[in-house]
Amino acid sequence: MARSITTQAETVAEAIKEALEILQLTMDDVHVHVKRPAGTSMFGLRKVLAEVTVNEKEKKESVHEQAEEILAGVRVHNERLEVRFGKLTYPIIVPSIGVELRINGTECTERTIVLSTDSVECSARSEDVAAHFVIRLDEDLMVATAVVTPGKRITRTLQDSPWKQILNIQVSEKVDVYNELTTEQLVEELNSMGIDTGISLNGIRQAVNTLEYTEIIVARGIPPIESQDARLDIHLNFKKIEEDEEELVDFREHNFIPTVKAGQLIATYIPAVQGSNGKNLKGETYKVKPPKDIIVRPLDTVDSVVHKLYAKIDGRPVIEWRSKLAKIYVNREYRHASDVNLESGNIHFEGDVWIGGSVHPSMFIAASGIITIMKNCTKASIRGTKSVFIQGSIFSSTVTVGIQEKVITMMVNDLTEVLLYLRNIESALVQIFTLRNEDPEEVAPFILKQVIQLLLEQKYSDFTELNKHFIQLVKNHTRRLDKEWIAFADRLYLLFIDPLREEQTNILYLRKLIKEANNLLEVYSEEIRPESVLQATFALNSILYSNGDIHIRSKGVYNCSVTALHDITIKGVCRGGEVIAGRHIELDETGSNAGVKTFIQTNEEGSIHIAKAYPGTLIQIGSQRHEFLQIRQQVTAKLNEQGLLSIT
């Protein structure tokens, strides 16, 4: 390393001389830097010494030495590692993956400096990677998949390289793929997982022969086949045909109603199909649900031929669903072109009714289908099962749609109590005869009748009155009820009331009654989805009821009781009376400047919208009420999340 010294003296020459003596060098061996010449300070009050720095010159290396340093390094030649050393530098080796480097017998995997005294061994490392597999099961344990990775033999050789001081030793690779897996290995693994059925030998052969990474199904369970529910395929086109704009359009056609001709196919019943259970690879059974059947009941206007249902007459096809029961029939249409009055008489018709004129006071119209009246109704009674369309106005009349749903609700409530008593009576009879060591099914009818009478008198006295009330209720509404209600009421009468009939008095007959009651409740407890509509232009002092919707098209209602299970829309004025809906109510104008009381009500999930509410308007949603004391525009009322009335 070059030396350096700084000296001071009276003169620059003396300072240089002193530095050379200290370094024991000559002027040829140094560089001199005069940092400050000799002189005096400001105003000549003090002498300033000369200051120099003397640096020793670096010695130049000989050409031979330089050549030696350049040649120092390391290389790979003919797959052998060669190392040579310089005077001041040393070779550095960096092994890569696949290279085995040992220095002085110790394996090195990092960057390493090689000394002249080191023993260096370097070679390429070849290796074999065995084939392996994993068997995966899906979540349902229905499919086993073998994930196969073939084996490979990797042959490596050292790559030749030129001389370098730092050499990253590289290798070249040759890869040979092979698969030494055996069928026995895969089968043994499947068996260890508890799988001994559903094994695919073809899949296993593919797995042991593949030379690529692959996923192969090697076992499969028996998948379940789901049951197919019974269904009704409808062969009717419900798309409305475009009409000529110049033709008169019947206002009843706001919803397109298809019609059929006699002999036309209406629907096809597709029976239920029982599925089959499955079994997974662990031997566990997957049970399928039993199919749901439907009860198809064609009425007298429909023919049933090998699951196909044909219209017997021309008319409007009706498919009426309630739970799993589908009633299918064709509605005839009765057309009366003039007024309904004393001369024409009342009208009762199983089908649709079309009235070309008005309905006079004290007259009555009842139909199982759609009733259409082209003019007015005055002090009359109209009862429709499906819908009622009145093109004119309603004065002091009662118009109901779907009132039979109320009757069915009453029947279901009473039948629920009757069924409870029937079960209790059957249980009591079994206990009595078991204590007597008698088989209830073999007891003579007259003895069983006596025991039943004793039970009714001593333990179930309330049942007698309930039973009579139920039977009478069925008789009172025979025209509105299906035949199974009537048949069930007749059987109740034979078993519990008729004193002369004993042949039906047995425990099996009672159990059959219980089963029939269960079936009735299963079918009729589910509320039917009404699509009924009561529609008119204006109503005054009338009672309007619909198990679906009510629409007043233009002039409104005055002092009416308007009730709908679904929605009510009234265009025009709603003044006096009450409007009660099960869901949503939309009104143009309610109340009056004189404060006429008008009551508007819906349930907790419903809403009320009034374009203009005058004083006297009282609204109620659920149990929350509000009365308007001044005019309000565009009112929307509903319950908020806290169950409180929100009016915006």
C-alpha cells in the first residue's frame, strides 16, 4: 500500500527534504503537493511555515505478473472442472441444481471461493423420480379419481464453459418418462379406503399405462335415479291472437281466454315414476324421495282416455288447482241477450253467463264460471265463482266472486276438530277391546255400536253436536262443494247418527273415515291461488266481495262495502263506506270536504296509495290507524321495519 506524509519547515525545500528522510525515498519515488508556501501572517506579525504532502508512487506490475492475473480462473472442459490461480485473485464456483460440488470432501451448495490448497471434485447428479398417485373421493363418495404423476429418469452432464473467474456451473438434462405403477397397487389403495365395489379396471389400466400427468376415474358408485313427479301437460295455446283493429273488441278479453272445440285434446296426465336408490363407494345407500302424485278429476264435460283429457263440448277449458288436486272441465256459455227481469226469471248456470242487458231489482244470477253483464245491476244479487265483469254500474246490489272459498275455510276448520275426535274415539276403542282381550277388527257391529254410543255419552259428548253441525253445513252448501265432502258427510251420518244402520259399524270403517278426513285436509287446507276479478264502472250503496281483485274502472264508489282478498283499484271517487283488501289498495280520491267517513284497511304486508285524501279518510294497516284532518296529495302508507305506520 502506498505511503503518504505531510511536513512543515521554513521553506518548501526543507519540508520536502524532511519528508523524504522520514519515508526513506527519493524524489523519483514520490509525488509532492505544496499545500502552503512559507510567508508571514497579516500585518507581518507572525511567520507562516511552508507545508507539503509527499505521496509514495504505486509500483507498476510487470507484464508477466499482469498476464498471470488474467489467466487465473475456472472452467468446465470435457465434463471436468479445471481450476488455476492468479497471484492476487481466486476463482469462485457457483453450483446449480443437479451439480454435486465437493471441496475438501465437503459438499458445497452455495457460492464458494476456491483456494490453491483446496481439493475440488465436481460432477453432474442424475436421479430417478418414481411414479406416484393419489386417489380422491368426491363429496358424495360416488366417484374415485386417481391423480397419476408418471416417473422420470433424469440424466445430467456438465456443460463446457470458457475460463471465468466466477463460474456458474450448468448442466444439461435428458429426461426419460416411465410408469412402473401396477394394477395391484391401485386396487390395494382402493381397498384400504374401503372401496371394493364399482372399481373400473379399464380406468386402472389407463392409470398404470399413462406417461402424462392425468386424472382418471378408477371407481364409480351407483348413482340414484331421482323420482319423477306426476304432472299435467297442457295442450292449449294461451297466447292471444292479434285482432283486426277495425273489429269491436269484447272488454272481457283483457286477459286472453282460450276456447276448445268438442273432441279437442286439453291435457295429458303423465304418471309419477318411482326412482331408484343409489349406493356410494363406501356401500352406503342413497335413498330417493318418493314421487309426488296428483289427483286429476275430469268433470262431466271432459272425457278421459288413457291419461288423455278431451273436451266433450265447445267452450272455455278450466284447470283448477288446489294442492295436488286438479279439476278439469269445460265451461259452457249461457247467452241472454236482453234484461234479466221477472219475465226471464233468475239464472243459475254451470258455466259462463253473458247478459246483454241489465239486471232488474230482486233478480239473482249465479254461475260456476265467468259472469258478464253489459249494462247495469240494480238491487240485484250476483254470485260468480270465477269472475264478474259489469260494463255498467252497480246500484244497491250484492256482487260476490269466489264466495265458496269462505265456505271451504269453514269446512276445513270444522273438519280439523272432527278428525281430532275420530282419532281419539279410535284410540279409545282399541284400548277398551285390548283390555277385554278382543281383536277390535273382529267385534260384532252391534257391540261396537253400543260401545261407541257409550263413549259419545260419557266421554265425547261434544262430538255429537259438532258432527251434526258439520253434516248440516255440508248439506247447506251442496252446490258449492265437491263430491268428496258430500260422500264424507254421508259416511259420518251412517256411523254415528243413523240408529238403524249397523253394517258399517266396524273399526276398519272408522279408520277409513280418518284416512278420508286426512286426505280432505291435505287437499283443501292449502289456500287456492285466486285469479278472480270483480270489475265494474261505478257502484252505489252496494256490497262487493272478491277472493281475488276488485277493479272500479272510472266513476268510483259511494257508500259501499268493498272487500277483496288481494288488491283493490278504484278510479274516481271513493266516498263513504269501507274498502278492505288483503294486499294493496290504490285509490284516486277518498273522503270529502264535508268530512264523510271513509274507512280504508289492509293487512301488515299491504300498502295504501291515495292520490288525494280529503278529511274523513281513515286508514288502517294491521293495527295501526291514521285519520286525515286536512287534504293530502299523493299519500303512500305502509308499515316500516318497526311495525309503525309510515305515511309519505
